[in-house]
Amino acid sequence: MKNVILFLFAFIGVNTVFGQRDSVIVLQEVVLSDSKLQQFADGIRVTRLSDSVLQRNRGMLTDNLQYNTPIYFKQNGYGMVSSASFRGTSAQQTAVVWNGININSQLTGQTDFNTVMAQNLSEVSVRSGGGSTQYGTGAIGGSIHLNQNLTFGSPFENTFRIGYGSFDTSTIGYHSEWGTDKTSYSIGIGHFSSANDFKYLGTARRNENGAFTNQNLDIAIGQLLSKSNLIKVYHNTFFGNRDFSGTLTAPSDDNYRDLNTRSLVEWTNFNTNHVQRVKVAYLSERYRYYANKERDDFSFGKSGSFLLNYDYLYRYKKWKLNGIVEANTVNAEGSSIRKENRNRLAGILLISHTPSDKFSYGIDIRKDWVSDFESPFVFSMDVKYQPSKIYTVNLNASKNFRIPTFNDLYWEEAGAGGNLELLPETSLQGEIGQSLKGKNYSFSLNGFYISTSDLIQWRPDISGNWSPVNIKDVTQYGLELETEIRRKSGEHQWQWKNGYVYTKAIDNESRQQLIYVPFHKVTSNLAYTYKKWGSFVQGLYNGEVFTTTDNNQNIADYLVLNAGLTYSFPKKMGIVTETQLVVNNLLNENYQNVAFRPMPNRNIHLNLNFKF
């Protein structure tokens, strides 16, 4: 413990020594909800989804991300549990960061992306590559950032959305934001529900137990206390009630209800050459699972996580130094998990240097002390070189880690059990990328390599009982290609974005591709606007995936197209009305995302948006 204290005070002291001040204060910087993503990612690939892109899909984050990013999603039926596979890694190796803090479940170690509604977020960003130094355990394949950026001095604006579509699907949403010189707020309420009783193509059956209802609340408030002090408050509540769909071979009558809350208070003190922040957050999650929804019997699980974070950023000429101390305590219990707790303390140092307009680099280091594990020392390095205005080369490398979750260690249930002998996962990751960006086009190509030791994976034994084990050696490598073309001629505007991902994810012991990792994924988005009219077409191609570790069984590849048409009516009585008609699965593709779980056939959704 003595060494821990010495380490933390050492780099806090280094930051405090540089206490000089310049003359210009830029408020816009402290309005950002995730400053590390903005300032310490020069050599990292970051993809940002704008508000207009987020509005094209219905209500859940899965719909937005799978059509616009390289990430592969596995869904147990539409609206059911949705998990991500980033560069061939597992769902637990993708960190989800909400306003700068990691919100992956303390029980499962992952985020169910069908419990996240994106319509009230300012921005969704995808950071490729290892990020354990900045965002902690789980950020091995990459991280997904959900940001609510407060804006001061903004007019009073309101948006009301209502929609209805096939399978008795309805959406309702309201978002309001306003800002003065000293106060800013944003509030959003969302509802998304569906009977979800689509037909199983090629059969006489329907999805008879797939109904769901999602409710969501987002609040963000900022108050400027003085010229150099700002308080920000964020809150999110999500409530979901889902009947879990059955399969082609087995019906289902179970139900799952979950309630997740996130609250964050952040105090910021800023000057031109330094910014210090204190964050206090509390995250809670709880669920009830009914094996038979007609009965009152249920199993449950719940967890609470308290986080305290101190962050000091200092600028000196072309240097940026950021020291962070973070403490976290977690408690969890449930029907299948006895009451457990975990305490963690972390020290982080981020360094960024820009010697010239063409060259910059960053070095990050992190050390965690965890109550129930020996956590490894991790680091990352990134380099950005821009020899011309249109051409850029990026390099980055990192060591990352993931600690076993409470479910991995302590789960106790008939047919499944945790493993107290599990070791943390560690990985080494490297990436090289290059990009061309002009006025009307962009092109990027990235190659990545990840070597993971002690990968945690749940597997059945000879008796069919499931338990997590460490896989000694796993390698993932591949390519990511992205292109964009933009054209404007008078009132005609075109935008065409395409992405291709090739991923090889190999268990080096069996020499087989990991399950549910496609070799190929292609996305394509074409948008066109003319005056008050707009239209778009989305395409998603997923290559075949294997469903068994011996690669003897697979799910066939599939292509899904969506198309939409929008029209903005002339402004009347201060209200702008926009209508949007979307046809999903335009070609009526019969496809499965998880074995024996069909996805929806062709369906239509009509939306009305009112802005005032």
C-alpha cells in the first residue's frame, strides 16, 4: 500500500508543479463530456455518428451501430440481448463509455446494446483498438462512447417524435435543450415498444413471445459558477420489459425485466493551461428473470457501483499531461450469485506531444490495484504523421487487460457454474493506418493485430455443464477499409459511405475461427437530399459465422437493405414538421443472426418529427 500512495502522489505532484497560466479561456472544451477521447487519440481511429445518422434507425443503439461501424452484433432475435464483437474480440472486450465513464455491466462485463436508446445523445463515437489505459478493464477490441455535450448560449429548442410501424411497433420521444451564458440543460424522454410478432419466413409460424417495451430518460445540466468553475450533472434511467423469443426448435414463455440507472456529477475548474475535474458517479443495475411469465416465480441479480475520479490536465507549449486517480467499489448479489464486492484503485498518466504541425505522439500508462486480483501494468502508444494536408499515417500499440466478471467467478446454477481459478485476460495490440481526406472524399485503410492470453470463454464439459475457462492463446488480425464521397450541385446533395472489414480470429490451440466472428462484413450508406426532400439506402452484409468451436456448423451469410424517404414541410406557427417513411429488410431476406433465431421480414415504419 505504501508503494501505491507514493505512485499516486508522485504524478499528482508533477502535474501541480506546472501551475503557470496563459491568457485565453476556451469554455467549449470543458463542455465536452469525454475530454480524453477528444485530446488523447491523435493516432487512434475514431468514427463519429452524427445526430442525423442516429435518427435513421428506429430506437436501439444496435440498429445504428451495425449499419454504420465495423462492429459485428449478435442478437438473440430482434430486440433481445445484443452483444458486440469488435475486431474478433468478445462482447466483454468492448468498453461502453457514457460521458467519460465505463458502464459495462458489473455482472456480465458487457453492455446489451438493445438497452441503449441513442436518440437523446449528442454524439456516438467508436474508438478502435485497445483502450485499457484510459477506459479500464474490457477496452481490448475498442470502445463505444455515448456523449451528451452541453452547449451554453443556445436557443430554446424542442423536438417531439412519434412513429408507428409493422408488428404494432411504436416510438415516442421528446428532447429539449436550452442554454444561457451560465446555464445549459438537455432532457430527453424515449419510448420504444413492439409486439414483434413477425412471420418466420419459409414457415407458417410467428415470433410469438418477442414483445418488448423500452423506456428511457436522459438529463444533462450545466451551471457555470464563475469564470473558471463549472458543475455538470448527468443522469440516465432505462427500464426494459422483454419477452424472450424462442427458437425454430423450441418455444418460449419467459420474460426479462431490467432497470439500469446512471448518475454523474462533475466539477470542473479550468484555465487556459490547466483543467482539473472531480467526478462522482453511481451506477446501478438490477434484473428479474421469469422462466414462465404466467407465474410469479423469478430469479434476480443486482449490482451497485460507486466511482470517484480526480483528473488534472496541464498544457505547456506543445505538451499535454493528464494525471488521473480513480477509485471504484462494486457490490453485487443475486439468485445465482452470492453477495460479493470488489474494490479498485487506479493511477493513470496520459502524455501527448505535438512537436510540429505534421507530427504528434502520445504515451499512456496505467496501474490498477484490485481487491481480488493482481492487475497487470498496461500502456499504450500512438503516433500521427501528416506529411500533407490530405494524407495521414497513424500508428498505435497497447497492452490491455480484462478482469473476470462476477458471473465468470461466482455464478451458481444447475447446468452452469463460475470458475474461481480464472486469470485476467491480457493482450498486446498493434495497428497501422493511413487515410486520404479531401474536400469531397475520404479514404482510410487500417490493419490490426491482437494477441490475447488467457481469453475467458464459457464452454460445456463432457456432461454438458457450462463453465468459463481460460484459452491460452488467441490471435485476431485483419483489415478495415472505409470510403466516403460527398457531392453538392446546387440544391442537390449526395453522400455515399462504405465500409469493409476482414477479420481472422483464431484459437491457436485448435486452429479454428472463433464462434460468431464473420470473416467479412460490408456496410454501405447512400443519402440524397434535394430542397425539402431526402432519401437514403442502407446495406449490411455479414459473412458466414461458425456456431461451434470445431467449425462444423455455421450460419449462412446474408444481405439486408433498408430504404427511407423524408420530407420537411414549410415552417408554420414556429413548428418545422418532418415526415420519414422507412422500409426495413427491403428485399425480404430470410436470415438469422444467431442459430435458429430468425430476424424480421420486410417491415415499414412511419415517423413524424416536430421541431419548435
